[in-house]
Amino acid sequence: MPEVFISYASEDRSKCEQLYRDLRAEGYDVWLDSQDLVAGSNWSIEIRKAIRGAQYFIIVLSSNSVSKRGYVQKEIREALDVLDEFPESETFIVPIRLEPCNEGFERLKTIQRVDMFPNWDDGVARIIRALKRRNLNPGELVNLVQNTNPTARLRGDTIRLPHRETNPVAFVAFSRDFICEMARKLIEKDINGFFEIIKNEYGTLVPAGTLVEVIEWQDYKNFKIVRIKCLEGELIDKILWTVSLCIP
């Protein structure tokens, strides 16, 4: 059964296939009818099985999906039925909007949504933070990197920058020592010291969603660290270190 099921109106297929590729690049097992329905299968039964077996149901909202009669409405109703089986504290349905529009279903209005506009990569980063990942042990993660040397878009935490909106970011530094110094400042809740390290160019912040190649993964002094090579943006071709932490 898939981790993530994507429900959408056929008019939005190209955007949903982009989301499908972005999430699969992050290692998620994603189900999308245009990619996963097998020729000759009973598509109605297969879709229902995939919805009921998925860990998360992403409903893609747009003027097309909320106003259109058809199977997408049935998929949403099926997902809402599954949601009733979940504890209130758990996430199952993740509504996302491709454009300003109404949710269409009253119950969807009570669920925090993700807007994919004006910045698509920021939206993808917020979706990823909503999807709770199973915990892999260090050996599994090391093997994952060594065997596949994957490319992925950086996931990042949310940080409130002075006089700016809250943005999803990834922390990067030019050595592990600087990563640990950044982490120490965060643990001590010394946010000013954290920004001082960045200002001194020992490290920097890049938008979550930046495409990178994973070179190495390890647990360094209890911090999960990956060595990456940026493949796009201002830091292209530089080898950096990155770590995901919760900012107090």
C-alpha cells in the first residue's frame, strides 16, 4: 500500500504529476492514477484500495476540482470516511490548493491546508513537514545513501527571520564543526548567536526545495548530518553540510 495517495481533477494532471515526481524524489511511495493504474485493472476498486491503504491522502484543490462533478468528489468522500477511523491527533488528509478557491467540503475547512502558490517549492516543503516519516536507524540511512547516491530537494524547518515572514529553510555550513556550533546555539536558545554564525559566513540558510545530491550521511555527535552537493541556486557546485533541527 502507498504512503501517499494524490486525488485531483483531470484538468490539473500536469501539476499533480509534478508533485508526484517531487515527493518520489524525497523517497515517498506515492500513488497517482495516471502513473499507477495497471491496464486491464478495475480502476474503481484499485483506487478505493489505494485510498484505504494509504497513510496520507493529498487532495488537490482548484477551481476545477471543487466545482466539478465526478470521481474526484467520490474520492474525497471516501477519504473523509477513512478519516473518521483515525485518532483526532493524527494526520491523514492534507488539502493543498493550486490557486485561491473554496474547499468545497465543509469538513475540509477545519483542516490546515497548504497553498502551492506563489512558490511551488515552499509548498512542497510544507507538505513534506506534514508527512510524518517512519524512523530509520542510522545503518539504514547510511546504506540508503551509499547504495543510491540520491538527488533530492532539501527539507527544512520553519524559522522566523527578523522583520520577515516565516520561511521554510535548510541549514548548511562549510564544515561539521560549524554545523555543531549552529546546533549548540539553537539548543541554548541563543538565536542571536545562531544568526551571528551565519553572518560570519561559517554557514548559511537556503530555501527548502533546493535540489541537492546526497554524498554522505552520518550521525555526528548525535546530530544527523548529510554531506550534500548543491545542484542549483546560488550555492551550486559547493560541497556543504546540512542538518534539520527544531528551532525553539
